Amino acid sequence: MKGKVLSYDTFSEEGVLEGRDGVHHPFSLMDCIEFPNDPRKGDPVEFGLDGGVPYYVKFLKNPSYEAEDEAQTLVPQQKKAPAKENDIYAPIVLDYSVEEAIFHYFSSLIVDLEEYDYDFEEYERLDYIRMRRFLTTAYHNLLDLDPKFVNNELISFYEYVGDIYRLYKGFVKKISIPKIAYEEIFLGAQTEYVWRKAKLESNRGEISTQKGVIKNLANEIERVKQKILKEPKEKVAFETEYKRYNRMYVDALHRAATLRDENIFLLRELKSFEEMYYGDFASQFAHFSRERKEQILRLLDGYSYYFDKKMWDCAESSRSIREFFRKANVQEEFSSKTYLKYYLKGLDELKMSELHRELKTLLSYLESLSQVSVAIVDEDKDAKFRLLKILRLQNSDVKASSYERVKLFAQRLKQEPFDLVIIDTKITNPSVEKSLEIIEEMQSKRTKKCRVCLMSTTFSKEELTRYSALGITNFLLKTLPEAELGRRLDELLEGLHVDQLKA
């Protein structure tokens, strides 16, 4: 159905449509597709109804059809010169393959994403969808404390995440209804299919008109018959009129039957065409949507990470904001985690709203990001579990795991970053030297690399020289007493904590 936007509230993202039949329908921004900006009063639209409620609202770029339709309604006797018709019985030829249609439809999005493309490290990620409300609130709260705390780089990151989030919302709308996406993206791109759909609707309209003509002619024929009976002297004149109406009546019946036959064929052909490509489209569209969604979220989370980092760097350089933290007795580093802990600290647990509970979940997420990830590679199970026990007992923010083979650890390192790996020099298959090569190769493209510490029961001068030449600067003696071993591990972890705060 076609209509227009009667009203729209940008704050609530809700509005009201008016259909061509004059009926009003509420709608929300999430229902809208192909709008260049937020909906505005008077925007021409096409929409579909499910139970009287719009399930999609499409912006019409060329609404001139309304004026044409209105003119035809007011002056039905004025008809355009008939255009040369295509052959409905010819095969439907593709203008675009499934892959081409999908790429063409999303080409503007692909171009827009190229502007923000950046190869972020795995750890450079902050879940923007989860953090969006809090980050925005924190940013504006800091602006209230010091309007001048921002710099150009921070403003740029703020604009980047806002722009990419708008791209994300627009993309999600376009892929939210697969059936509509199929019609919009693939079927709508095929000229001959679209022409046949229009021909089907045109035939239906003409069939309706012919029904009216047939009914009127039947009445005229009956009227002439009555005249012949009542005025036999004028029979010859009336018979001529009768034959003319009867010929028109037969022509109208024939035309209506021809149109019905055409529509039966068109419906069959259109359905066959739709079913032929839907499976391929659904598969390729799902794959494309998944890849693009992951790409957008990766960019969004990467820029969100740098926006958050830069925001607190700028905050720490502001005298007003530092004074606020001092008066609030906040002594931890400037970060979203610290700010959220400060905010939640003053809330009554028993009176917490659903929003406050969400913030507690958010705090858990932020705390998980600050965990240090440590791996131990050792074939000696007793020594390995001794280290794990010390790490887990002394450091609640350490996530420790163990492996018997470097290759197993390397596979895990390929999937997620680690901060520290402690490797026993006596490992075999492969040797410790080969193990170091594998780890280096696995993370060669990462800017933040896993730190390596070698451990042994003893190190000779020759071994220390050889390992140092390979770039190793951290060594651990397995024979140290437990208390001393714990202090040595703390020294290693302390460096990692500092690195992570600066990362």
C-alpha cells in the first residue's frame, strides 16, 4: 500500500502513516528502509500491513506516480498511447545474478565501510552495542565537568563510532526481513520480472474494468430487447443497436477471458521464477549478511576501544576532572571500569532498577577485559599444576591455563591473544628453540604480542646467552620456594598490568 508520513518524532523514533485509503497507522524507525535520513512529514512511502500494523515502510524516491494515478482517476477517458509490449511467453532473462544483485544493492554500504576500514588487533575491541549507552553518558558527563577536555582526535573517534553505528542500524534494517530483502534486492533488479509483475496488476485492473463494461452492456442489450417488444415498428433500427451492443459484449467477454488466461500464465511463471532463485539467494544473502555484520561490528568495536581509551586519556589531563575524582575519593586509574564502579558504589542494592542491574553486568564485562591471560607449557604435570595453583590463589584477575605441547598452545594463540606464556626449556616435540619460532610466526602480524618467559630447574651462562640472543628477557627458576616463586610471578604480572593499562 502507498501513502505518506503524517508525523515523526526523532526522540521516540516513532511516527504515524496515512495510507491512500485515509487510514492512519503507527510505525517505528526500525520498520523503515531506504530512507536517506530520518522520516519527515510528507515523505511518500510504500508499506505492508500485518494485522493492520506496518511490518515495513519503504521510502519512495520517485513519487510522481501519485499525480499520474490521480489524473487518471479524475479523467479516465484520457489514456496514454499504448507502449510496445514485451512477450509474456518468452523466458525471463536475468539482468543480475544473485551475487551481482546483492553486491549492487549494498554497494553504497561497501564504499562507506571502506572509508573506515582498519586492521585492528584482536585485543583492540570494546563491545559498542553493549557499551553504547554508558559510553555516551560518560562522555557527556565529562563534558559537563570540563567542556574543553576534548581534543580533535577524541572528537574524530566519537564521530567515527556514531557514523558506523548509523551504518550498522541501516544494515540491520535491510536484512531483518529476508522475504522483503529477496523482493527488494533480487527480484526488483530483474527488468523482465518487474515488467511481468506490472503486467499482472495491469491485467487485474483491466479485468475489473471489463467486468463493469460487461455488466453495462448486458443491461443495454436487455433494454434494447424490451424496446423491440414494445415498439415492433422500430424493430429494424433497434436490431442494429442490438447487434452493436452484442458485438461489444462478446468482445468484452473475449478480452476478459484473454486477460484471465494471461494472468494464470503470469502467476505460474512468476512463482516458478521466484522459487527457482530463492534458495540460492537465501544462502548467499545469509553468508553476505553474516560477513558484513561481522565487519561492521569489528570496526565499531575497534573504534569504540580507541574512543574509550582516548576519552580517559583526555580526562586525565583535565584539572577539573582530576579534582572531581579526587573529591570523590576515586584513586584507581581513569577508565570506564573505574567510573562505573564509582557510580554503582552509591546505589542501594535493594532498590536497584533493571537499568542498574544491567550496569552491574556491564561492570563484570569490563572487569573481564582487564584480566591477564597466562599460559603454562610444561610436560611435567606436577610442576605445571604448582604454578597454576600459585597464579590462581594470588591473582583473582589472572586467567591461567596449561598445555603439554607448544603446538596446542599455538592453536589457541591463533584464536585469542595471551599476555604471557611460561615455557619449560626441557620440552620436546618440538624443542624450545623451534617452539619460540612457532609462537613468533603465529603472532607476527600483531602489534601487541604475547610475552615469553622460559623456566627451568637451572640456567647455565651459555643457555642464558643463547636464549637472550633469541630475544628472551624473562627467566623463571622452577626450584624456587613457593613464596619466592609467587613473588617472581607477581613481578612478571605487574609488568603486564602496566602494559594493559597503557594499551
